[in-house]
Amino acid sequence: MKKKQTPFVKDVEQLVKETDLADATEKVWDKFDNALNQLDEASRKLLKEFFDGSDVDELSRRMKVAKPELEAWLTRARRELVNNLKQGFQVRQ
């Protein structure tokens, strides 16, 4: 027999869900920051600017680097970031 869901119980259950989500989100951001901080300073700066919305053309002009070279650098930095994120990653099933 299922218990009646009172407003209090619903509020507590919602708070638990929000807390679990907040904790998970914090862990994901901590892992991302850690992976980002493992990059060399130039790659980290490039990715941060790219993630903040600077496009490749703008970055190429500002950094005075040819667009193909910058795209290759960006690809390498993203690949290294992904590899850093995979380190120690475990999936619970």
C-alpha cells in the first residue's frame, strides 16, 4: 500500500533531487576544472576563450596565428582535455 504524499514529503523529495543534482553538477565541474588545469597554459587559455564564445576567426586574428594552425591547435587541446577527463573515470551501472 502506497503512503499518501503530503506537501511536506513532496517538498523533501524535491529538495533531495535538487541536492543530488547540485552535488553531481559540482563533481562534474570539479572534474572538468581539474582536466582543464592539466593542460599547458596556452592551450588552457585558448580553450577558455573558445568556450567563452570567441570563434576561430577572431582567435586567429587576435593571436596572430594562421587559421589552419589555430584549428589544429584547438583540435589538439580539445583531444587532450577529453583524455584528461577520461582519466580515472568510472561508470556505475
